[in-house]
Amino acid sequence: MFAKPGCYSGYSQSNPSIPMYSIKKIYPVSCFAPHHFEVFWAGQIRTIDGRVGAGGREVVNNCLDKSKRLGFYARNSKLYNWSVGEEQFIGNWMADMGVESQRFPNRSICYAGVTDRSWLYIKEINSPIIKGHEKYDN
């Protein structure tokens, strides 16, 4: 939940793809080194009624709204690990219930990545997904 905008990998070493459900820890990497996804927003969500603990729908809507302001690079066959069936996606994380949600109330992380049509894996790529992320060299 400490992530800030930049590029991250689900593994400390390069890996062509990882299951979307298995990310437990993330590692900062350069946006030009093989990586899996890019965090584009992290922060507190203001709930409509002011309650603690934003709901899932509020988090999804927040990330979608924030992503509309971004420019995304088109992918083509000249890029590393490119495949015809790949898609860019927007995802989000919220604090787990319990101690983490008490420590990070209303905090969410919005990220973008590349996957195939099955939506089971985050693909490793070696170029920025979001325009402007070239500056992140964690």
C-alpha cells in the first residue's frame, strides 16, 4: 500500500508473465526495464458520505476517472513481448480487511498493465504503457 506513481514488477527478477491474482509484493523498476505494470495514482479516496473505508465500486470508479486523463502508448509488433491478442487494462488495489485497512483507510492504488485476452496474466514489457512515465527510473 506504499506504492506511488511509477513502474513496478511482481518479481525481483525478470519474468515473462505472472498470474494477476498472485501479486503479494511489488518491486520498483525502470519503465524501460522489463516490468509488468505502472501505478498511475495512489492516495486517499474521498467517499461521498464521508465514511471510512471506500467500497469496491467507489475504488473502481475512481481509477477509471483518473485513467481518462492519461495518454496510453499504442502497442505494435516492434515491441518486446508483443502478441496479437494482448490488451491494456486498468486495475486497482485496496487495503485488505483488518490491520491493513485500519492503517490505510480509504487508500487505493490504480495501475495499468498489459495482458492477453484471457485476463489471467500480467505480461512483462520493456517500454512505458502510459505517456509521461518515461521519467520514472526507480
